[in-house]
Amino acid sequence: MPTVNVNIQPAIISWALSQTSEEKLGTKLVDNIKHWLDGTKSPTFNQIEDFSKKSHIPLGYFFLQTPPIEQISLLEYRTLDSIQLTNPSRNLIDTIHDMEAVQEWMVNYRKEWNYDTISIVGSLKGITDISVIADTIRKDLGLNIEWYKDCGNPSEAFNKVRGLLEECGIVVMMNGIVGKNTHRALDVKEFRAFAMVNEWAPLIFINGADSAGGRLFSLFHELVHLWIGENDLYNDTKYSANGIKPIEVTCNAVAGALMVPKTVFLEKWNNNTNDDIHEKIKELARMFRCSSSVIARRALDNKKIDQNVYNMVIADAIEAYIQTKQEKSSGGDYYRVARSKLDGVFVRALCESVNSGRTSFTEAYRLTNTTSKTFSEVASGLGGVLW
């Protein structure tokens, strides 16, 4: 079969190259790209196809006359300004697009089946009083002050709160990779979570690559955004209080109050006689089923530790996370992991729609990044029934 050369605009090649790292493309492809850009060679269709696969850029983009302008409005709501989110990775972009598709489907489903809108969305818009926001959210979720006592660890705490959010109609999705591609890991340094406000189908996405304690805090941070009614792209790894927008300060404070109530925290802190501050923080983290970083933030805000101690705790937490990621082996129950990525209410709605003939199985597999066998097993585990 003869080689087919294609005419690709240099601006497109340059743009595509800027969207990925040379390490992912490989030396041979990078060398070819340099020749395409200086005009000494022309790419073949197979080479462009290879470029598309390795960069995760849709093949059709390469045949445009000018680089596409991708409207990622969620980037405007990032917690912190950063180089990563000025130039978002394809992994983040594709994850946002996947969640937009889930949300759009859920909105259409709920409208078609005459559901009511979710009243909590934006119900606290304009409110800045931390106590008022925290108390309202507790009441709406049915969450008592010391709710964490019913949980054994941060993962159990996450699942408890996630379940309460699902009961309210909030879609909570989680993944540590793009779709089901294990070669496309999501980077916690780029983002930890995001919230997409919508009165019909509010959605929270949690970066599953984060630590258990990190996922729990992100879930609380994002649910506050839904009650306040503003989108968010959460990319703060240090639980910052300075250099961020007022709404982010509020969401961090409310998340802290919901996870570690001030009165209970002060009582436990003052009654703990451990002279080693770092060990004291760890002990309280176990007590409140959260991370040491959250306890350190509460301690700093209540003037129990200084900034230097706080910085050390954060640095230790980041180092421990990195170490855990390096040591962690792949595995675990495949279907349990698959279920953890999906929202139960969303999956049950999909099953109902498939059974009624409104949604095809192919569409259900696409929205959940599953196959026929996986979807059936996952749906069953989340309470969905397929006829």
C-alpha cells in the first residue's frame, strides 16, 4: 500500500506539540515533528494518526486550518492560578468533557421524567457567615455534629457523605484516570476535584488519585460550592487561606467546620496531653477520620500552632502521599473499583432509561466507560436493574 502524505498546517502541528510532552511522543516522532515544522519533510497519514493517539488529541483537529479554541469555562473557576491550569492537560480537558456529557444526560433525564429541580443548589448564594452555611448544610444533609464517629477511617467517611449527597440528587463521580485508560493518570498537582453547578443535576468530580483524606476534604469543599451556587475547579494542595478568592476562603472554612467542628476540636486539643505537636495532630486526625493537613489547618486557624509547624505538616503529608503512590500496587476487586467511580443515582437512572428504551446500551457504556459485562455487574452492585 503506497504511503499517503497529508497536508497539515504548521500552526496545528505546533499547537498539538504544545498540548503534550515530548516524553509521551517518543524520540522518533519528535524528530519527525521537527522536520515537519522546518519544511524538510511532510507527514504521512499514519504518522499523524500516531501523533493523535499519543497526544490524545482528536484526529480531526489535525486537519483544521487553525488551532481549535476549546471553551473550557470551568477553568475560570480555579481555586489557585497556576501554570498547569493556564495550559490544562488533555487529561483534565477530556475528564471535564466526560463529566459535561454525564451532566447533560442527567439533566435531560430528570426533565423528561418530570423531576423537580434540586433546591439546595444556590440556596446559600450571597451568604458568607461560616456558621450559618455549615449549620444549613448539616441540616439539609441530616449530618450531626459528630457524624464522623460512625466511620472507621477517611474512606468510610467519604462514602457516608457521598451517600447523603446522592440522596439529595447530587451526582458524585470519581476517577484517578481518564475514562478507563490506565495510561492516562490524573495529576493531583493539576486538580483535586471540580464542581459543576446545575439546578437539575449538580455534579461533583473527585480526583481518585488523591489520598483518602484529600478526597474527603475535596468532597466537602465542593459541596459547599454547590450550596453557594458557584462552579469550582479545586487545585489547592495546601489548604490555603491566603492568595485565593474570598469564596474559596469561605468554602475551605466551611469544609473544615463540617469535618472538624470548632468546639469539639478545641476540647479534644486542650485535653490531649501529648507534648509532640506532630503526634498530637496525627492523633486528632485519627479521631476526626480526616487528614493531618486538615487538623493542622484547624490548629493554625485557632492559634494552636504557628505557620512554620503548619508548613512542616503539609510538607510531610505531601511526601507521605508521594511515597504511598510509589509503593502502592495495582489490583483490588475490579468491579468494586469500577463501582466507586460512578454515582449510584446516575447508574440507576441509566438502567431505568435503558429499560424504557429511551437510552441505548451503547450510550450507557459510553457514559460510564464500561463494557456490556462491566456495566451489568456495576449496575447490579449499585442497585440498578436491567431487564
